[in-house]
Amino acid sequence: MTEVPNPTASTTYRPSYELDIGFTVRGTKTVRHRAGGYWWTTDTPEGIATVAFRAGGDLVRADSWGPGTDWALTRLPALLGAGDAAVSSFDPDPHPALRSLART
């Protein structure tokens, strides 16, 4: 088994909304679920970065490696939906298909 080196930097993020990481990052091509956490790789203006993150209670803990670490960690809240419009403002009416999907 390969040992993971110490991260370049670490941070925590406390979302002000209910977070379901799996649902939020579903479809993000550069995020994978492995070993109980999520791994995000990205090419940043400062170079590549790998971020490992997992939720624990009301916090998300993130460790990052690579020269793009600072850039990636500052964008983690956006990756996790911080800038998304509130679900409460979503109105599926008058579309029956959207009403059905919104309930599920």
C-alpha cells in the first residue's frame, strides 16, 4: 500500500446550508469517491492540485497537494454549492415533469 505524503495545506469549511457532498459533486468529471472521502484534481493558474475532502458533522475537512493548492482550496466552497441559488426559490410549477422530479 502506498503511503500518502503530508498535504501541502489543509482547511475546514462550514457550509451554511445542508450539504450532501455525493449529490453536489455528482457529474463533476474530476471528482472521485474513494476510501470514505472525495478526491478532486484540477489544473489551476498556479499548477495542478489534488484535494481530498470529507464531511464530518457540520464541517468539511480538506487536505490538498500540489502547487495549485491555495487556488483550489479557496474554490472548494463553490465546488460544494456555496454559490448556488437557494433550493427554496425553485418553483417547478407549471411543469408536471419538474414537479415530479422536485419531489424525488
